[in-house]
Amino acid sequence: GAVVSQHPSRVICKSGTSVKIECRSLDFQATTMFWYRQFPKQSLMLMATSNEGSKATYEQGVEKDKFLINHASLTLSTLTVTSAHPEDSSFYICSALGNTDTQYFGPGTRLTVL
Amino acid sequence: AQSVTQLGSHVSVSEGALVLLRCNYSSSVPPYLFWYVQYPNQGLQLLLKYTSAATLVKGINGFEAEFKKSETSFHLTKPSAHMSDAAEYFCAVIRKSGGGADGLTFGKGTHLIIQP
């Protein structure tokens, strides 16, 4: 139980294009999902908290107009990186909040912007 | 604000030896603490968590951790290391910033190397 998927697992795009990443909780409903970013050989940094049916809450320093988050259902949150640039290249990981304050993580999406 | 510090970016042990990964926390409220493992190019898998119940927490794959308030520590141990334990390990604490669900603050991670 408590499986979270992400799609795609890898994406390569040209600078200036937009990329959408999906995060799904497969066997449970999650009113809250989180998006993290991980640079090579570094820890995860929280980008934003996604709540079903409401606006996402962004961490300080994260541009909300660049990283668009939509949590339209209890099992799906999407992160859209708009007008991506090479510095946006990173490993993006989502998590879904289950019972008892436990976050279940997706396998991550490797974004490379050329 | 809550934070965690992992001592040692790399830890190397021999197969069959004790594994000890250190984590100290700082929190103004009773903390909820977690250990996650990450294999290369994968997401994080929960090993165990402390949520103010028993101070000795047993997790998956033979790992356990003990919450010590007096030492503000939550070290991860395993009696006998396997080659398959080689991975990156993250200690994390729930951020408490008011109402609603909170994300996690992670330590910088410890890379566990198992020597044959």
C-alpha cells in the first residue's frame, strides 16, 4: 500500500519550453502533496505544499509563476515548470501525505533542460 | 524552526558489521522524526518514524532508531550490514509552521558504503 507514482521519470526539453510532471497516489487519497527538488549529491528541499482544491503554498524563494502547481483531485498533483532554463535542471520528487503524518514519496523525475 | 544534522557525509562499514548513522535534531516542539533511504536515481523509501510513542523504533530491513531527548538524537542502527544496504540515508523532521500539513526538513544525507 501507499504507492506514489510520477510521470515522466525522465524528460529532456529545450530552453524556453514548459514541462509538466504528474504525481499520483495510486492506492490512497491525499488531500496534501508536497513537491521537493534535489540537486546532485544534495538533500531534498521543499518547494511547495499542494492542497486539493486550493492554491499551493510556496516556500520562500520559489517562484510560483515559474513552478505552477495544480492539485485537482485527491490522487493527482501536477507541477509545471514554465519557460524552463538550464538552471531548472534537477531531480523533482513529490510526496503524498498519508495517515499518521507519514509522507510517501514518488520515484522522482529527472529534468534536463538544454 | 526544526532542523536535523547528520554527522558524516560518508560512512563505510564492512559487510556483517554494525551500521550506525547519526542524526541530531533541533526543535522547539516535540519532534516527529523520520529516516528515509534513497537508492540511485530513485525516490525515498521510509525506513522508520518516531511520533512520540515508543522511543525505540523498529523499521524495515532490520533497521532501528532510538529517540533520545536528552541528547536530541535519533541515530539509525543495524546490527549486521548487507551489501544491499549501500545507499543514501536521510534523516528528516516535520516542519511545524502553524496549521495544516507540513513538509519535511531533511538532513544533508549520509552515503553508506558497504565493504565486502
